[in-house]
Amino acid sequence: MNDRAAFQVLVLPYRQTAQGTEFALFRRADADCWQGVAGGGEAGKSPLQAARRETAEEAGLPHPACRTGLRSALPVRGRTPPCTATLLLASQGSTTSKETGMPLDSTGKISFDHIYAEPDPRSFFGTLGQVDYLIPQLAKPYFSKLIEEYRAERGVAEPTVLDVGCSYGVNAVLQRCNVTIDQLYDYYTGPDVLALDHEALLAADRGRVRSHAGTEDIRFIGLDNSGPALAYAQSAGFIDATIHADLEQDDPTPEQQDLLDGVDLVISTGCVGYVTDKTIARVAHGSRPWMAHFVLRMFSYDPVAARLAELGYQSAGVDGVFRQRRFASAEEQTQILDKLSSAGVDPEGLETDGWLYAQLYISRPAGAATELATVMNAVSPS
């Protein structure tokens, strides 16, 4: 039986370094040429799965994330039956942690890119639960207050919220389904759920959303460069629409811009620093939405605030700091402490105690961010 599928993959592994982006090309032993990683697909497997397999086998790079997903798909001429060639990019950390065996990205943090390439969120919760990732839970009451203030001031009964770096729609689930992140960890890592096939898990999650229908009138749009995460979040009903894009590199398409033009509020829980003022400015053009961003202390919000100021925004910080997750290793902690020291940020009593910490910044047009930040100071983290 022929187990080959009618597609081929071409993978370009890359990594981010202090000098910029480095791509890997390989010289063929049987021909005088250089190329990326290439191979054929297998029946029942996705192009992403084929890309991960070929990259591990041919290049010796374990668990390539391919988080940017599908970049181009073209028909291959002269093939019978017809065949499609799929180009993907496989992100690799600049170094590998000796303690965990996981790649360290260019910021010094452990790279969890591989968990965003899975078809459902079980790997996401199984992995991040081990490091007590809890910023979405701490952010929940602040996002609720932001939505409440917007409704009261603008008279919008059903605001549209854009979650930048939404992955599997965790922030939307917390708002819509009256659950805590600990309950989500218990659910997605429980033996009964781990035993479900993909369609059964999807049906269960759709049922969760239906059971809370009408309890929270919010429309959620997810922006991410992970196609699999976005696809699951929308199929499950966690989010209502998706923008699969890399706005660091590209302007939104006309269809994506139509979605952005209808956004009332923008939220994020850790992507700023990986996405820059380029993405945030592209999001802000048009509707001028209110924004609330939780930003790791290792990153500065100043470039984003300065770019938004050009668009008529004011930005202000909310009091306090918020735990994001535990360090995955002592090596990761050392890397981050060095980065904080270089940035002039004092980690004593915070990152020195084993946790990554974030700060909350509010940005809104017409010079009213300070007043809104003052309102947010009264919120109690959940």
C-alpha cells in the first residue's frame, strides 16, 4: 500500500541571534547544490508534521517549531497524481538549555514554540502547567474591568476584543466560560481528556462554550502566527474570528484590515517584546482601540508607547507587578537576570526569587490613559 501523500515540504530552519536572523542551508551529497530540508508527505499526516519529521531526520534539529506555519503552497508541475509543494519556516533557539534540552530563544528564555504547533491545546497546558504559567488568570479581572469601562463610556453592548498572541484562545475562554486557569490545567491534563481523539475533544470544548452562551456579550478576534492554535480556538468557539498574520513583517490584508477596523479593545499577556511597535501600530490604525498589555519586565514598553503617541495615544502603567510563570531552569533564570541587569531593571525580590514578572500598561487615544490606569489600580488580581 502506498502511504505517500500528494504533497512535498521544503523547510528553511532559522534562528534569531544578536546579529540577526540566520538561515540554515545544506549541501547535497549527491549534487553540487545547496537547499533547505526537503521531503515527501505521508498519508494521514499534515505538512507541518512532515516538516518536523524531515527536519529532525535530515538536519538533526529536534522538535522544530515551524510556528510560522504555512508560508506558501504551490502545485508541482509534471507530477502524476497532482502534487503540492509546501514551504515552511522552522524556528530554532539560538542555544539549547543544558538542563532541559529545550532551545533558548534570542531573549534568553526557554522556547516553547513547539506547543503552539499542535492541533489542540493539550500540549500547551501540559507543558506550561509545569512552570505554573498563570498570567492569563491574573489578567482576567483587569480585562473584565477594561471591558466594563469601555461599555460604560462608549455605550457598546457587545465590544470586539482583539487578543494579540492569543494562541489557543485562553484569555477568551477565561472570560467566556467562567473557569480558572487551574481548572483548565486539570481538565486538559486529566487522563480522560488525554485519551480523547481530536474530534471528541473539539466536541467537548464546543459544548463548554455552548453551556455558557449569552453569559458574556463579547466578540473575540485572535491574532497569532500559529495556524494550528488559531484554527482550534475558532473551531471550538473560544474566539469568533482569526487573523493569521505576522504583522511585524507584513501589512494586514484587506480582509484582515476590515476585522481590525471593527476592534474596540486590544489585550495581550506576554507577546509584547516578541512583537514590537510595528505590530501594535498596525493594529491601532483605523479604529484607535483601547489597549491593555501585560509586558515582561525584561522588555521595555517605551517604543510601543512612543509609536502609539504618534497616533494620538497616551500610555500609563498600572501599579504593581504580576507573576507570569516560574523559570524553567536555573540556566534560564541566569540568562534573564543578566538581561534585566543590562537594561537597568532591579530583579531583587522578584526574578531573583524564581519567577518571571510582568507589568500592565494601558494605552488609549485622546489622552485619557492615566485616568483609566487609576481605575485599574483598584482591581484585585484573581
